Amino acid sequence: MESHRDALATNKSISRYGLIEHFPSDLIGNAVKAYGEWAWLETAFIAQLLDELVQSNSCAAPVWYDVGAFIGTFSLGLHALPGGFRGGSGFSGVAIEGNVGSARVLENNVAALATGRIEVVTEVLGVDGHKVRATSDAVNRGATSFGSHADDADGEFEERICVPLWRIRNSFGPYGLLKLDVEGMEREVIQSDQEWIGQNKPVVYAECNESPNSLALLDLLLWLGYDVYFFSFPAFNPGNFLGVPGDLLFNGAHEAALIGVPGRVCSGNDFERHGCVFRKLESRADLVKALWLTPRFVSRQFRDLGVSELRAVAERLSKGLTLDGFAHALGTDAG
């Protein structure tokens, strides 16, 4: 079993953000070490989206909130991009991380690497006064979640008290972007500042997983009057900072998000050449279909197939026919 000391051990790696501190053996740490970045296509997309909204005077305020910032790759990534709204146009950020161990690394990275103003806040956002404990995964520390009944058998995570988003806003000012990666608590965070969000329409960019929570989040964003888009992007970026040519870690997986914007935007279409998907959502059925068509960790037997071959496999599987079953029908085995 991993000890508490092991859990807090860190390494440093060369990256597009600078010499960044990270945990040595979790998913994001492995990505930073292998590629010099994590989720760079997402960062570049959000930056371009914000540029579009700033130019159209549709951005609520020149401050972004990164809720669930983990070790700071998104926050630092915005400042690593040249030009546009970053830094020089007065944009600043608030990086919010509820896991105390991760927040320590986040603070170190911001102090050492930030080229613009980034405030770090160690709080769990949610229903005001709600008591929670963390559930963490050593393989994917960025996926730490908080709940009332989280397993804390080893006593590593102390009880925390949630604070509402409006309280953070009162301390750091209004935000033009609310980026949420809080493992299913995105809806609760929005509801903790719902009246202000409904009136001011900051951009909401929220992680979207294959969960009823994502459907409920879509309902809330539509009810608040947002135009809502689905965005997915490959976890592996062929143009990664270290120039590594192959997907060594992710087996073709995509990450996905819901985006609430105050009106139509077109920035996402520019990223289709990178394998990203950007489409408008009108209903739960639209989101279900988008998630259904989003690859997660793709089996190696499918990774190198061409389009026509994938169509053939899809046809067989839709009929309940596996490769072994197909070979059996031909009187042999698949080998």
C-alpha cells in the first residue's frame, strides 16, 4: 500500500510551462514527463474561444477561474500562450484546488513558473457548509473527488467544509471563464453562484463524463439560457512540446467537456484538424449521441485500423458478432 509520504513525493520535468513539479506515477505526471504537457489542445482551444469572445465584447470579466486546477497545467498553459488576451490584456486567474497535497504542488508551480498573476485557493467548492472527504486514485490523482461517504480508512484526508463559489467571487472579483474539473460536482459548484452566473453569463467550461451528472449539468446550462456545445479532444497531441511522435499512454482516448457561452461561437471548428469534435447541443439526446461517438481508451486491436475497416468492425459488433464468433462461423478460429 502506498504510504502518505510516497503519496506526496514529486518529480520535476521539462515542459512547455517550464520545469514543472508533478507526482511521479499518475496519469498527468506520466503525460508531462513523456510529452512535456497535459491537455494542451484543450488549453489552446479555450484561449482561442476567449479571444473570440473578448473581440466581440461578450466576455463577462477579464478573470478566469480554474476549479480543480490540480498541479496547474491549464492555468500555467494560458500564460504560456503568446499574444491574445493572456496577461498583456489584463487577464488574470484564480487556480482553485481542494486536495491539500495537490494544492501544495500547484502553489510551488505557480510561484516558480507563472508569467502573469495567478492566485491559488485551497478550497473545496460546493454547497455552503457541506462536510466532505476526498477519494483519491494514485493512478489518476487529478481525478480526486469529494463526497460525504468517501472512503478514508487510512485517515489520509481530513474532513473538509465546502465553500460556495459566490464567496470566492466576493474575494477575487467576477470571472469571465469558469473552468470546472471537479469529478461530477460541476453542477453543485454552478448552483452555488447560480443567480450571478444567470445574470452575467461567464463562459462555463466543464468536464463531461459518461454520467447522469453530465446530463443534469446540460439541463442546468440550457435552463440558464446558455448556448451549449460539446467539445472533445485527443489526450495525445501530435504537436506535443517534446515532439514525441506516437501515442504512448492514452490508446486513442479523448477527453470531453460541455461549454456554455452567451451566444454562438465558431472557434471550435478550427480544431477539427487535430481530431477534436465541436458540436452544438439542444437536448439530452444530443449529448448522449455525442458521448456515444467519443472514443475513450481504445483497444489496441482497433487503434491502427482505417476508416473502412472500423466501419466493418462496427457493423459486425452491432450484430453481436465478435472476431472469434465470426471465425467460428467460418469453421476456424481467429488465431
